[in-house]
Amino acid sequence: MARGEFETIAALFKPLTRGNPAALGLRDDAARLRISARDELVVTADALVSGVHFLDRDPPGDIARKSLRTNLSDLAAKGAKPIGYFLSIARPRAWTDRRMTAFARGLSADGAEFGVPLLGGDSTSTPGPLTIAITALGTMRRGTMVLRSGARPGDDIWVSGSIGDGALGLLVATGKLRDIAVRHRAALLARYRVPEPKGRLGRALVGVAHAAMDISDGLVADLGHICTTSGVGANVEIDAVPFSVAAKLAIERHPELRKVAITGGDDYELLFAAPPSARAKVLKAARACGTSVARIGQFHAGASKVTVGDRQGGVLRLAHTGFTHF
Ligand code: ADP
Ligand code: MG
């Protein structure tokens, strides 16, 4: 059987870092490089493939925006300020000039919204699906990056925004969830197509959060990544996980979707650890950024595992914890 995504990275790619500390063992959202006595460069790369991260018939402008935003989300999780990005694109013949124009317009709108310039890239043709690879650069004060590895036993587990809209939006995109109102379907679809990177919150959490990452593969799986890199366990209370109005309605209709919501990908919310003594600071930071946050559980000193419990004291059985490519 083929190795899993993370086994491949650990077994085949990690040795290529040659132990360089900038790579953070290939176990974080980004790399960090010292650029001056004061500042660090934070670098992240994300590739998006048609049929995997978006659907070929999605609006080209939305595909472009999602590609940039997933990268900005990684910078957000580290607390870095974005300074620019590189775009590599493998374009199939079916991607006409018209679609490319709409693609560029989407990128332009987001470049303006987030204040990030395009700095370079590469363009090729491909016999395969549209593939977009973006590398985003950010800066921050040296030694302040919020790593995945800093969670401590007793820390609260926090998430921003609402969980599961992206995964439920993908169901909408593939013609499902027809039994919920059109406006709720539209809200979920929008979350799947154009995520909202939490840059301001991420920067406000520098010096407050012990650890952070963005949720791209699913809440439970990504929390598992914080657990393994931090050497802690985590208990999540499912009843404390924030769901949007649309997600709540979908879950009411189809209770099995609750598990989909906490294990599905494409949230691009922040998941972070902070000590109970910092609760007021976290809430203040969130309020100042206009982002909601919710405390969904606690880290503990046990094995690096995630358990999800409910109000009745039961433990949810999860067949899988998140999206994996292999
Ligand atoms: P994210 O979801 O935050 O983009 P991933 O979970 O996909 O990050 O990747 C985890 C870590 O593995 C990151 O540090 C990333 O840089 C690294 N990684 C993934 N694929 C590769 C690769 N092909 N070469 C080097 N590093 C990789
Ligand atoms: Mg990430």
C-alpha cells in the first residue's frame, strides 16, 4: 500500500531539509527564515488542483481567490503579515483567454483586499487538470511566530468563526443538500469557494496563543497535528463547536453531517491553544478583529490523540478524522 501523505513527507522529504531549523521539520504551516536582526521571513506554499480543491466549473475568479486565500490562511495562522506571492499555473487547453481574464480579475480583487502584490511565478500548459501553486511570503518580528508545537497541557482549545461550512459547501457544490433553503445553500457554497483567511486575528494572537494552525483538512485531523507536534492530547466538546446557521440547519435535517462538519476540509478557520489565564485577552483580540472565537475543549498531558465527547459524557466514534490525499 502507498504511504500516507504525512508519512511520505516525513520519510522522503524531511531528510532533504538537512536539519535546517527554518523548515521546522516540515511539520508546521510555513517555514521561517531570519532576514535581519529584527525580522523573519515566513514562507508557505499551497497547490490547488481542479477536482481536488475546487471544481472545474467553479467561477474562475473564485478559484483564483481560493488559491491565494489558502496561502494567506497559512500566514495568518503563524501571525505573519503578508508581503507578496508567486503564482505558478499549469493551464489546460480548455482554459480559454476568457476564463483566464476572469481568473486574473479574481486575483486582482483579492490582491487589493489583502494588500498583497504578485511578485512572479511560472506558466505552463498541461494535458491534465488546472493546477495552481502559490507561494506566499510574510514577515514578522523574529522569534514571535506562533508554531504548531507550543500547546501545553491545560491550554484551552479555541477555534475562530464556524466549523464545517466548507465541507458542507462541497456537498452543495456536488448537488446535495437540496432540502435546505437556497440562501443557506448559497452561504455554504460561498464558504467552500472563497474562504476567509483570519489574518488580523492571527496577528493579534501573537504573544497570546501558545500554538496555532489553520484548519484545512478538518478540525479533528488538524487538531491531531497540533497534538503530535506539541506532544499533548486533546478533548473536544462537540456541543461547544461553533456551527453557522446554515450548518445547524443541515445537521438538524441530517444528523450524520455533524461528523462531516468536524472532519471535513476547507474551513480555513484558526485553531489555537492558549492558557486559561489568557481567556480575556483572546476574547478582546477577537472582538477587536471582528471575528468570533469559541473555546471547544482542552489539551491534556495524555497520548497525542484527539477525543470528541458530547454533553452526555459519550465519546464520538469517527471512522476518519479528516481529508487525506493518499
Ligand atoms: P498546510 O495544510 O498548512 O498547507 P500541510 O499539512 O499540507 O500544510 O503540510 C504539512 C507540512 O508538510 C508543511 O510544513 C509543508 O511545508 C510540508 N510539505 C508538504 N508537502 C511537501 C513537499 N512536497 N515538500 C516539502 N514539504 C512539504
Ligand atoms: Mg496550514
